[in-house]
Amino acid sequence: MRASLILVALLAAAPVAADAQVLTPLPEPNIAQGARASDYLRAAQGSIATGRLAEAESSLEMAQTRLLDRSVPMGTTGVPDTSPLIAQISQARQALAAHDLQGCLQLIGSALNAATARGL
């Protein structure tokens, strides 16, 4: 009886095939393992310049991920990073999603300058 209830609950929560969306992974940039955030930002610039926007999105995500790898005091792991560099990359991702390529490139350039200055 219990198994039947669980099965009914799962089937009721399952998306209808017509409404389901298939998510495909973003293409990854051709960058060596252990690359810095600035490397991913440069890759994003190059991807936008050549019209590979999905790859640019992936590069921006990876740059942001590299910056989020950090040491924090115990008990503060759930506190989001509010650094301006993270915010710039978020804004670049939003500009890319809105197809504002010029704005995206400007934001990436600013983020790249900041990341390079910090050795990231």
C-alpha cells in the first residue's frame, strides 16, 4: 500500500512529456585544468568575438566558480560572496542573456582588469 502511494505521488509530480524541457550542457572552453578566473574571462571574450555565445556563458560561469573558491571563517560558509568582481561577472552573464554583446564585453573587460590586478 505504501509503495503504491509513493508511486502515485511520484507520477503526479512527474512532468508531462510535452511540457518537459531537455537541458543540454553548455560547451566547455578549451582551457587547461587549473586555469585562473582571468583565463576564463579571456576565453569568454574570444567566444563572443567568434559568435560562440553558449561557450561564452560557460566561460563566465567557470570564471565565477573560480572566484567563489575561497577560505571563510567557520560558520560563514552559507554567506554569499558579495565582491564587486563576482557582481561584474553576474552582470556580464545577464547582459549576455539579453544579447547585449557590447555591454557584456565591457563588463568582461572591467572584470578581467580587476582579476588580473588581483592575480586571479
